[in-house]
Amino acid sequence: MKILVTGGLGYIGSHVTTLLLDKDFEVLCLDNLENSSESVLDGINKITGKSPIFENIDIRDKSSLRILLDEHVDIKGVIHFAAYKAVEESHKIPLDYYQNNVVGLLNLLELISTKRIPLIFSSSCTVYGQAKKLPIKESTPYQPPTSPYGYTKQVGEQIIKHTCKAYPNFSAISLRYFNPIGAHPTSKIGENPRGVPQNLVPFLTQTVMGKHSVLKVFGSNYNTPDGTCIRDYIHVMDLAQAHIDSLDFLISNEKSIYETFNVGTGSGVSVLELIKTFEKVTGEEVPFEYNEPRTGDTEAAFADIKKIEKKIGWKSKYSLEEALKNAWEWEKNQ
Ligand code: NAD
Ligand code: UD1
């Protein structure tokens, strides 16, 4: 069975591609390589002994996308990762973010919605903004997001929901990722951030590697047990498996559906706890200092995962220790 993976050579897409190939799906990877490289294909091949079909196409280019879908009439599902994802950057170039994340999605939907090809969409816990109640359930209403990036995810979800309503044979799932971290346990693929990483774990591993002098912990006076922010860190392999299970659910479901699911561990971890856990599992010391809170940061966010457990049968398996160990091994392997 052939699956189209947009952004398939990126961080999450490459991990999903390995699991799809392991499960004997035929994978068509589309990527414009803006935030990845063809060398990821080698890593995928070393892990699985197989290769996806690769096409260097931009999802904003609708005519190329149409030609691709006409060539591959046997696509049975689409997993859509191709997008921009840097929160900070989205404040500086909002139009690029709306163009890529929203227009790119529209292009894809126009071509697949009438063909009954189900879709899995990469959404984010950012759609909740600062939720008033924890853990965060899928039914929690949207709060205004703190960035243009966050708006693209809210808008994306709404566009997909309305499309499912209008085309009764079209089904989709939006997966709201909490904080993906870690790398493939073989260290053959992982996260390759462009420039200086803004996210905690890649910045931390690079700091321990000596690329930065110190990790700044943003805020120490939050209303949390140790004063630092709390997040739900999910191993990228667990996150990848959630896509496989969601795909099975979509393909086996006769009825048209639109669902949103949180993908997290269900546990909150503070920045300080994460640093201490990293030090424990790697034996390395993390040079860090407390800093002012980062604008737009939410104090605490972790997922209620009952819905995905009940409906899809997915639950995370990897521990925070394994995720941090794999992130460190990947960093050392660079
Ligand atoms: P990534 O940047 O590593 O992967 C995205 C891939 O898409 C890259 O390989 C990039 O080259 C490609 N791409 C970007 N624009 C494209 C275009 N116009 N045409 C074709 N290819 C294009 O990002 P990721 O971390 O793997 O994230 C994947 C998805 O998950 C994104 O939609 C992101 O918003 C979402 N998400 C990520 C996180 C996270 O923390 N990583 C959290 C929540 C949601
Ligand atoms: C952000 C986005 C989320 C996006 C994710 C991955 C928001 C509200 N959240 O999550 O949508 O999917 O990035 O791109 O926009 N921290 C430090 N020092 C650092 C870096 C981070 O202390 O150098 C802290 C932050 O304050 C936060 C935690 O670490 O408490 C995690 O930060 P980060 O990895 O950037 O992810 P989020 O901000 O949670």
C-alpha cells in the first residue's frame, strides 16, 4: 500500500518513513529539502534496508503536486509534515509561514479531498495556547496562540475539519504533538536544526557538546514545584508510531471521520528535571544559568491522552531517560 509523506526527510517525517517501510508500506517521500537533506535517505536505508521513492517537490507548487498525484494514482493515504515550524521566526516572516503552512495545505487538500485519500495532519499543542486546566483534553477550546506559527496550526485544523464536512468520503486526523524529542535508537537519523536551535533539547545537547557556553533556563519563578516551566516531552519514535496507528485507524474506518488527538506521554516534566535526568543518564554535566522568562512561553502544558489510548490504542512506550540518551547519542554522532 502506497503512502505519500510530505516533508518525509524532516525530523519527524524521516522517523515515520522508517516505521512505514518496516511495516511494508510503499513510501513516496516528497520534500523540497529546505530543512533537510538527501543524506537522510541513507540513514533510512541503513535502518530499514529499504528506500522510499523520493521526489524533490514544493507543496506550494500545485501543478507539480498535481502531476505527482496523477503519476501515483495508487496512493492510499497522506501524512502531511511539510511546513515551517520555528515559533520565533514566524513573528519575523509571517507571510512565509501562512504561505507554506496554509496555502501548502490547501493545495494538498484540493487534490486529495475528492479522491477519498485520507490525511494525517501535523498539528501542535500550541493550538491550546495557555490552557486553563491540566492535563489538556482535546475538547479544550482554542486560546489565542502566541505566534503566527500557532495560528497556521489552528487555521489548518479548521480547514481540514470543514473539508471533511463538505466531502463525506474524505477522512482526516489532526495529531496535536506535545514536545517531540530524541532520535532513532540507531542514531542514523535525528533532528537537524538549522542555525541555533530554539528548542530545549537540541540546544542542551549542543551546549554539552561545547557549541554554546551555557544553557539559559527561561524563568525560575513560575508557579511550578521547582519554578521552571513544565512540558510533556514525547520520544520521536513514540510519536512516529502514533502516525502508523492513526493511519491504520483511518484506513480501516468505513465511515468518514475527522478527529483530533493529543500525542504526549501524559506526564509533565520541568526544565530542571529534564536537565537532571540528562545528567543522570549521560554522566555529562549541563552548564546552565537562570534567565528571564521567554516571551510567549506558557507555564505548564501536558496532555490528557485518554482519547488516543481509547480510540486508536496508542500509548507512549519510551521513557524520558531513553529519549534523552538517544538525543545525546545522535548529537555525538553528528
Ligand atoms: P522539519 O523541518 O524537520 O521537517 C519538515 C520537512 O518539510 C523538512 O524536511 C522540509 O525540508 C520540508 N518542507 C518544508 N516546507 C516544504 C514545502 N513547501 N514543500 C516541500 N517540503 C517542505 O520539521 P519536523 O519537526 O519534522 O515537523 C514536521 C511537522 O510537525 C511540521 O508541520 C511541524 O509544524 C509539526 N510539528 C513539529 C513539532 C516539533 O517540535 N518538531 C511540534 C509540533 C508540530
Ligand atoms: C514550542 C512551541 C510549540 C512547537 C515547539 C516545537 C509554543 C507555545 N510552543 O514549544 O508549538 O511545536 O516549540 O517547535 O509556541 N527552554 C529553556 N531554554 C532554552 C529553550 C527552551 O529554558 O534554551 C524552556 C522553555 O522555556 C520551555 C521548555 O524549555 O519551558 C521547552 O521549550 P521548547 O523546546 O522551545 O518548546 P515549547 O516552547 O514548549
